[in-house]
Amino acid sequence: MNVSIIETTGLGDRSYLITEGDVAVVVDPQRDIDRVLDLARDHDVRITHVLETHIHNDYVTGGLELAHVTGAEYVVPAGDDVAYQRRAIHDGDVIDAGPIQLQAVHTPGHTHHHVSYVLHDENGAAVGVFTGGSMLHGTTGRTDLLGDEHTHDLTHAQFHSVHRLADELPDDAEVYPTHGFGSFCSATPGSGDTSTIAEQRTNNPALTQDEQTYVDQLIAGLSAYPAYYAHMGVINSQGPAPVNLSTPTPVYPEELRRRIDAGEWVVDLRHRTAFAAGHLEGTVAFELSMSFVTYLGWLYTWGAPLTLIGDDHDQIASAQRELVRIGVDNVTGSAVGDVSRFANGTPLRSYRVSDFGDLAAALAVHDELTVLDVRQQGEYDGGHVTGSINIPLHELALRTEEVPAGEVWVHCGSGYRASIAASMLDRPDRTIVLVDDMFSNAGDRGLTAEGPA
């Protein structure tokens, strides 16, 4: 029996293809199902079952479409109110896929009706468990996505769910979570690429702490999560539309300027330093990287038309694929190539890119500049540049007027969030400097203070 991992690094998630002989079962597929179909074709297998561990909050599922395309049975936890036909799976139910046998285990915590699937070999021994947002590698799924009124009870439930898996499964059973590889669905960052039940007994907080300590620490450590999560459960319960990855319509200079002037979302995908060197006034910088879709989805006005600017068509296609995974389908156009071609004679805007060494030198000369830290408050409270102000990136659009005019140095933990913020703040009465540097270097330059300001 083989378990193939389908990574979605931009969202920090995994899907799985289980194969044996000519049969395959899929667990928690993402919306762009062509990746799953290609992998199944490579293995020369037919997909008979598509399983969901829960109604997802951080991406749009491809499960419904994949089941339609392949004729597979679609399995979704019982208790979830969905608007489509599926097999409602209960605790203890068995998915019989011939040589592949899985048993559902109710593991509430991440959601009320969450299930895990225990994989058995031909002798009936448990060899693995697909844990979704329950037991992750060195952590657990967050428990606050259904609302504050549910968090306390779900956190206690998560503790007992992880204990149930540890109690019922053998030490050598492999743990295959969906979240925990960078997803905000994880309560804390996951650890390790692979794991077993035995390893989780030694490093998972739900198994190494008493129940109340686990509950208190998990809830205290929960930070903000992307705003687009509010839409994912609704889409996944109603039944997502089939994915559309057709090439966006080319946009020419006059129309591009009209869209910018109208306040539409025009997103520049180029590297942050290329954007800083020259960009169209009114565009925002979301460098196409592993963080792209999370932060664009977080700040994006849901349902608004979106125009993409990129170096080439491949960059546009990659961004579009990332966006459809979170249900951002309204990409209405694209512009590729040298950005100056779209300026229509208007000078490009630019700003300086620097590092914490230069910031230390600038502060030594004068103290009239503003240092803006766009990390989350918990990061800021753990240590920050002395005298800096903190406006988390996801709050910046509503708090822009709190940023003074004049010289503003913008930083985050690595430069990515700061690059987005810099593009949002760039206007004639400010001199923006992007600090494209690791925050650890601020301490090396003697810039940081510990604890709250």
C-alpha cells in the first residue's frame, strides 16, 4: 500500500492519494483537482472514494468535483449540513475500497463533526491515520474557527480526540495530517515532515500536558487568522463550482489605468524589489511566493474584480491557481511584461529598499522618522524596534491614517508583509523605505526592546 502526498505549500496543507493495486482513495483534495487526476494516472489507478475529514475553513475543497469527475463515492462527516449528495460518515463506519480499508473515528475539536480515518493493512492492522485538523505533527488544529462561543468546548474536545487516537492506535502508525505545514488552521506551527503515534506521545502538547494546561495555553496562543476563512466553510457546505483556470483576458494601458483610478484591485506579482524600483501608482505589491495567497486573501475585498500584473504568463497562471484554491475566481484581466509599457507616459513610482543596518544608521542621525512594524501583536510584544509603532498588516487598510506623513521605514519578520504594507502606504506625502531583512538582524544592530512598548 502506498500513500502519496500532494503538497499545497502556499496554504500549508496536504492532500493524500492512497493506492493499492488498481484502486485509489483520496483524502482532503484541494480545488485544483488536475493534480490529483495526474497523480492517479501516473499510478494507473481508479479513484473509488473521496474522503473529507471536515468542512474546511482555509481552502475550497475539490472533493465534490473530483467525485463527480471520477464517479467516486464522496464521504463527508455526518452532522455537517451540506447542500449536495454525499455519504454521511459516522464514528466507526468503514470505507471499503477493496484492498484499501479505512475506519472513521470521530475526532471533534477543529470542528464539531471532524473525523479521522484509520488505514488498515490486509491483515487488519492499523498502519496510519489521516487526522485532518486533529492530531498534527507536534501540535493540534486550532479550535476557534467556528466562533468564540465554541472555542472552550472544542479545545477540550480536541484534547480528548488526540488522546483517543493515541490510545487506540499502535506506536508505529503513521500520522498524516492535512494542516500543520504553515496553515493558519494549526494552533501553533507544526514540526517535522513525517511522524508516528509514538513520536506524538513525546512531543504533542495534547499528550504531554494535562488537560487544563493544554486548553489554557492553546487558547492564550491563538492569533488572528485570515479574513477569507469566513467564506470557506460556506462555499464548502454549499458545494464549490468547478474550477476555472482559463487564461485571464489581456488588459491594455488605458483600461489598466481606468481600473486603478476606479479603485479596483490591481495586484503586482513581481518580486518586492522590482516593485520598489518601479510600479504603477495605485497598484499593490503581492510578490508571488509561498505567502502570496494567504495575505492576498486576508486583505482582498471579497468578490471584487481582480487584475494581475506579472513578469510573464506563467506567473499569472501560477497566481490564478493559488487564488482559485481559496475561491477568488473573479480575475478579470492580466498585464505581463515590462511594467513601464503600461504607464502611458506617467512616471513610475518607486521607493528605497534597505535593511536593519541602514535603519540603525538612520536612527543615529535623526529621530524624526517613523518605524512601522506590521507583524502581529504577539510578535511585536515578544520584541520590537525601540520607538516603533505596531499596526498588523491585516489591520493596515483601516488604520492607514495612523501612519504619519514623512519618512516611514516599514518592516515585518522577513520583508514579505512589509513589502505589501509599503505598497499600500506609498503616496506623495510619505517617503517609504522598505526594510527587506530578517527581524533577527534588528537585535544584532542593537535596535530591539523586549516586551510591550
